[in-house]
Amino acid sequence: MQNPIVDVSMMNAREILDRSMQQLVIFQFWSARSTGCQQLSATLTKIVQQYPKQLCLAKVDCDAEQDLAMQFGVQSLPTVMFIKEGQPVDGFAGVATEQQILQRLAAYLPKPEDDLLAKAQRQLEAGQMNAAYPLLAEALTLAPERVEIKIWLADCAISLGQLTQAEKLLAEVRLADQDALYKTVLAKLELAQQATNTPEIQALEAKLAAAPEDKQVIEQLAVQYQAVLRSEEALALLLKILQQDLNFGQSKKLYLDILAALPKGDPLASQYRRRLYALLY
């Protein structure tokens, strides 16, 4: 990898400008006689060292390279220019804080959710759905406007049996954003939903319709729901039992076991954990 911090002269200026075709080049025009230049230099160096793939700091010593500074039209020190694809895209004169500079650079730096997505992708490739899920959930929290994250999270939720959540996520995707990935995940959801409607579940649902307050049938149906990973429906049924009798059968244990099995970061777990605490305390 090329050095992210370089000194610029008339001899290598063209080479440095060529680097702007692959990454943002920050031209810093400075002088050792300026305290502000020294302060800014430390800040820029710190930032560029954090993003060596995305940024190049090109330092121009204006005491030694006066002609080069004149060619760039520098009128005061310190001066900073951002060059992308051979053209200036931003810049400022004077000293700026690290936060101010990062705000200017935001469009050219990887976003936090992109880092989470990269980590999630590695987990998905390894088949580690439980590890990928919280990463995708956090990425969606950071960038709720990014539809592709929502669809990937829905896909991961389907793999984990969280069909109700996947259905809710896909329902939020606008018609204009329903691309090939969306259609693939939707088809996967529909197949999963069909597979989870077993004859045992249908029979118990019929029994419950005939005797809606029968706690034994409710608990049995909850067990069957969880067997096909219909966790939200299972929890809702068990909560109904616990609201009437905290010590009925295995309902409390089943409820806690389902919560423990949900992936880290699943909002369903937080929601039903709060509901149980409200009953207990």
C-alpha cells in the first residue's frame, strides 16, 4: 500500500494528482513558521492515519515550494484543498478542528454501518446467522433509510425463523425499492411460512378456537409454534397464560427458553422481556 502521507514538490505533483483517481487527496499547504499550520498538520495526520485506504495527505512546504503554491492559487496559510479525480471538491483556509474536518470528509469516508455490513457479510458466509443478526440490526438503526440493509436483515431473520419480523421488515419496503433481492427474500419468506403451518399446529389451532381459554391447549400450541420457530406467536400465547397464572405448567420456563434462544439484538426479546418483568415486579 502506498504511503498515505507524502511531501509534494514540482517533481511529483502530477503523480500525487493521479492518486486522486483512486482516493481523496488532501493537499495541505503549510509553513514551519506558522503555529496554526503545525496544529492543523497534527490533526490531518491523525485523520489520514485512521483512513489510509481512503485518504492521502499531500503536504506542500510553501517555503520550499513557492511556485507550486502559486500554481494552486494559495493566498494564505494554512490552506487545505480536497482533490478527487483531479478536481478540487472542497477545501478551507485557516485552522479547523478534527470534528469540523471529519464533517467535510464524511462523503468520502466509510460509514459506520458499512463496517457493520462487512462484518455481517463475513458471518453470513460462514453460516453464522446468530452472529450476523445483531450486526445487521445495528446497521439498520444507524441507517434506517438504507433499504438494502432492511432486506438483508429480513433475510437473516427468515433463516433464524423470525418470520413475523421478516414480514414486517419487508412490508416497509416501498414499491419503487422492490428489486430482485427483495423478490428473492419475499419468496423465501412465503416458502418458510408455508412450511411452518404443520398439521399439528392446524389441529391445535382448531382446538383453541373451540376452547379459547384452555391453558393446556394454549401451552401445547405455543410449543408447536416454537418448534417451527414462530417465536413471536409462541411468546404471545405463553404471555396470555402467565398473565392469568404465573405458575401454570411449563409456561414460564418455555417463555424464558424462547427469549434465550432469540438472536442478540432481536427487538422481540426486549419487548417480551419487559412484559414478563411487568408481571413479576
